[in-house]
Amino acid sequence: MSISTATATATATATATATATATDATAFEQHRGMLLGVAYRMLGSFADAEDVVQEAWLRWSADDRSDVEAPRRFLVTVVTRLSIDRMRLAYRQRETQVGPWLPEPVLTDEGRPLGPAETAAQRETLSLAMLRLLQRLSAPERAVFVLREAFDLPYEEIGGILGLGEAHARQLYRRGSARVAGGHDRFTTAPGKHRELVEKFLAAARTGDRATLEGLLAQDVTLWSDSGGKVSAALRPVHGAGRVARLLIGTIAKQSSVDFRIAEFNGQSGLQVRLGARWQVCAFEIADDRVAGVQWMANPDKLALLTPKD
């Protein structure tokens, strides 16, 4: 082979490789939002979801996909199974965490892709209330619930993704739905009403009006604080309107400098709260025109993407 022929062959090979790589990347990017949405809903951690999607990309770009007829199904299968593996490891790690574990909030008003959110079911599976409730489920139950509720995949496809029969997938969905049903129904409220209660909560917190704040809380309200054991926070859930109101007002009163900002987390209004030099997040579970649950995120590992830039 002459030098010119060898050079032409090498150039053609490099061009073909670059074209294939670009095609691979385009196919993957078409489904990235859905993949990230699947992983985040299953894991409750945006950082872990991004890691899973990145690992899926590495597998996608390295594997021989000559027999892959449906890229979306292939990629969802990879991401789902990677998420299940990570969930099982995470469950063991959370057993040793100091204090409660809460899902990582995501600022959704900044356009982060987390899959479709057009229907009520899709929006509800993204809410922090639902992500907390999904911790009750086993990894396979959670996978089936997410794929069915958030992405409306048929049971036959879900079974194929998980290596199960269609009947088994249906059974897991019924079992998972039953385990979250009570809490799922409890925390549904209109977006406008949710925002209104957050604004009233903010006004009472700013002025230190404990009576008004307590009046916004359901009598059986629960507050959970996730500190990751790295900052000061309640180590157990706090129950009851009086106790929650006292804790919140007392926590704010101790600070020499406090700031509040309303932001959209997981499709619902919540608060960014600066206590001294540290920004934290307060998210609300609302039912029957009262705050029925408060998720207070103080864990610095889960706040990197949530700190205001100005």
C-alpha cells in the first residue's frame, strides 16, 4: 500500500469514526432529559442521577449497538438498572446517617431537564413530598412506579427493562401504589394555593410572628431536617404545630443575619433561607390549605446547586 493510499484510508477511518461518535452523541442527547428524570426520581439525588446518566453514556459510546433497534428502550434499561444498583447501596449508607434523610431539591425554574412534567401524575412524581414517600418502596417497586407513573410506559416494556414478566411488573406497581397511596393523596394542592401559603409563611417568619406561623400549620404537621450530620439540625422528626412553630421561629431568632427568597423547587414554591452565612432550603408539603410537612435541607452536600448567585 502506498503512503498516499494509507493516508487516505486513515483519513476515511477517522472521518467515519468521528461521524459515528457524533451520531451516538446526538442519539443519546435526544433522551438525556428522560434518562435524568428516571434516575432522579428513583434516587432522590440530582448529583447521583447525573453520575448514573454519565455512566450510561460511557456504556452507550463503548458498546456495539449494531443490534439495538430502540435506543430509548436500551438507554432507559441501562439507567434503570444502574439506578437500582445505586439505590441498594444508598439504602445501606442511609442507615448510618445522622438524622433524617431527605431527597435533594432541584431548582426547576432554571430549566433543568428532569423528564416530562405536562400531566398531574408526572408533576407529582417530581415533588419532594412524593420523593420522600417513595423511600418506603423497595428498589424494584420504585422503578416500576416511576416508569409507569412518570413516563407512562406499558407494563410489558417495564417488565422487559427490569427482566420481569408483565404480570410481575403489574404486581409490583399495585404493591408500590398501595404503600404510597395515603401520603400521595394527602399532599395534593393547587400550585396557586401552594405559592400563597409559602408567601404567608415567609411573612410570618420574617416578623417572628409565631402565632400566625402556627396557624398556617396542620395540627399534625411534621418537620424533617437533613443535615447529613455536618451542621446543627434536629436529629429526629418534629411533630405538631406548636413544636414546629417554636423550632422554626427559635432557629431564625438565633441568627444575627437572615434572608429569605421564594424559589421553585421540584415544580413547587419553596424558600431559600440564609441563616448567617449559610444558605439552606425549606420545602413544603401542603394539604387542606395547611402546611402538613416541612422538609428543611441543611446538608451542604445537597445545596451546591441551590445557593443564590447574588
